[in-house]
Amino acid sequence: MKLDICFSPELLPLYELEGKVAVIVDILRASSTIVTALGEGISEVYPVATLQECTDLGLQLNCITAAERDGLPAPGFDLGNSPFGFLGEGRPLAGRALAISTTNGTAALRRSHAAAHIVVGAFLNLSAVADFARRQQQDVLVVCAGWKGMFCLEDTVFGGALAARLQGEFDVTSSDATLAALHLWEQAQANLPAYLLQSAHVRRLNSLEASQDFDFCMQIDTYARVLPRWQHERLE
Ligand code: 3SL
């Protein structure tokens, strides 16, 4: 089995997804937020591409709606794209469904539909993703959501962390993308927050006063058993 990394959804047409496990990653912040939502008791997540779909689903299902555009909460929805929206004393949103639309993360998910299995990965659930990959015994493609089609450091470092976990069981050396991600992870692992503080999206988040989200998203395995998995047209 092989683990490969697609640095941006724009590169997806170059990859085969059929018969593979696709791991969708948007560390800052969509995949971290979705993992947190399910970890805090949200019953199921409907990732949608457009704001209109998000509004419509909210009405149709009477569910929580969350939406972000350009890093800011989109007006007219219950929540933005912060994992802190799902945290709180007594898990106030537990049992509710969620419709969510974000700039890059949910779009990357929708574009990976041809894969045999689609799961959502973040540092917060690294072990759950690695365990699932081991159980499936199929090739893995890490799909980095990036930023508006461009490379993102934090998503790629996650790919390196997953490759490091699966080294020995998966071929992680035959793709230059995976080799590069492994090298980045080697640099980053001693102090992940310090390393990723230099990334462009952190600067965007800082300027949007969302830097507490950054610290939260850097935690490894806070939700080690939570694996958002695409089934029946939703993540559960
Ligand atoms: O693009 C996305 O999907 C978001 O995760 C970006 S942000 O972190 O909400 O700015």
C-alpha cells in the first residue's frame, strides 16, 4: 500500500481516487472544526459548497448552520468556522446535526467523491486516521485543502505526520510529495505550534483575531477516536 499527498484540490485531476482512502485535511480550520464538532456530540455533518445550500439545509433539517468566507463568519449563520463554536459547558450542541460551508475545506471534500472511503483528518484525530488507514489496507491519498488552490504548510505537515505514523506498513518513499511532507514533519514535530506559526494562514487568522483557534488546532489526538467518515451523503 502507498501513501501519497495531493498538495491542493487543483491537482486532484492528476490523481486516481478510485479504490483509495481519501483523507481530507484543512488543519486551519475546517477539518479541525469538523472533528471537534463530532467529538463534542454533533450527530452528523453535512459539508456543502455554497452558502445557499447551507441555509437551505438548515431550514430543511432544522440543524445548526456554520459558514465561513475568507476567514470570517459568514453573516446569517449560527456559527463561523471556529472549533470553539462547539466547545462549552455541558456540550450544548450535542445531538444536533450540522450543515457547514467553508472556503476551501468543504469544497476539497466534495471534490474527492470518487474515493472508496473519505475521512476527515486533523492533528486532533491523527491516531483515528492512522488506525483507519491500517484497517482498510488500501492506498491512501491525503488531500490538502490548501488556500484558494495554493499550497498550505500546515496541511502538508499533517500529511508528513500521518506518513511517519504509517511508515513501515505503507510505502511512503515512492512519491516526492510524501518525502517532502516527511521532511517537513521532521522539522516540525519537536514544536509543532512554533513551526507552524510561520505559515501564511496563521497570519491571516491572527489578523482576524482567531489565534486561539490556532493553538487548539495544534493539539495532537485530543479526539483520538473521532473519525468523521463520509457515509450516506454526510459525515458521521
Ligand atoms: O478555507 C477553509 O475551509 C477554512 O478552513 C479557512 S478558515 O480557517 O476558516 O479561514
